[in-house]
Amino acid sequence: MRASLLIVGVAGLIAGLSTWFVVRLQRAEISESKTEFEKYKQDSDERISLADARGAEANRIAEGERLARLTLEKEMAWRSLNQEQSARLIEAARPFQGQVFDLVTYQDDPEAKNFANVIAHALIDAGWKLEPPSAFLAFQIELGVKFEIAPSKEQEFAPAVNALTEVLAEIGIAASAGLRDGLEKEKSQAIKVRVGKKPERVAH
């Protein structure tokens, strides 16, 4: 009887120890799994953050390249006037209809020649009178559009020249105005329109 009880007690002890070891092992495994999960989660977050950073950098580079391409295309594009801009130039010139102008540009620069024609058509549509060209630009680089008048005609022609210069500047076309003594011997009755090269194209 005592032997049986002893055997039962030992068996119970063994079962209890086995249960304790199993529970301890399970807790250890759970703790280890939790630690591994937290490490995996941290690694995943770091990889995601790194991927986001790389993606943001790639987007920044792509956007920079896009803007650079657009800027270059704009700089290299020929000057022109859309319908609204042309209408604004005509409106500014119309109060001075009947004004004579002489237009000169480069003969070997298609862009300058084309824009000179654009300006000429707008002024003619406003009622201005184009004199046959007396010369052309050469031997030196002139940029933008310049309206020149004889000093003796400053008071008479300045309002028209200033109006055109202002409109072109608002449109985004480089334009200026000035006096030239040489016009006293040429066509003092005409405003000389000098269409030079596009500044951005020369810069490149």
C-alpha cells in the first residue's frame, strides 16, 4: 500500500514537473516569438522608410529633370504671339495708326526672321505702315526687340514706342526702347524696330 502511494506520489511529481517545464518552455517560445516579431516589424518599418526615402528621392530627381527639360524647351522654343497676345499688341499700337516703321533683323537667323514677321503683321493690322527694309542686322549680336527713334522725334514717337515695349514686356518678350542719332540722317519719320536674337537661345 505504501509502495503504491509512493509510486503515485512520484508519478504526480514527475507529471507536475513535466507540466512546469512545458509551460516554461511555451512561455519562452512565446517571448522569443514576440521578440522576433518586434524585430521583424522594426526591420520592416526601416525597409519601408528606406524605400519611401528612395522613392521620394527618385521623384525629386524625376521632377527636377522634368522641370529642366521644360525650361530648356522653353528657352529653345521660337518666340511667338498667340491670338490673345497678338490682339494685345495690336490694341496697343492702334491709337498710333498711320505710324511709319522700318523693321530690321538677322537674315541668317530663322527664329529672329520669323518673329520679325510676327511683329510686322501685328503692327500692319493695327494700321501702321511698313517701309521697305533698308538694312539688316549683322556683325554683332543684338538681343530681344528694340524700338529706336531719332532724338528729334522723341516727344512725338515716345508714346507709341513705350506702349509697344510695355506690352511685349508683359507678354514675356525682351524689349527695350532708345534714341539713335544716326536715324536723323536715315528715316527720322519712321520708328526703327530691331528684332535681335532670342536671349535664352544665345545663352545656350
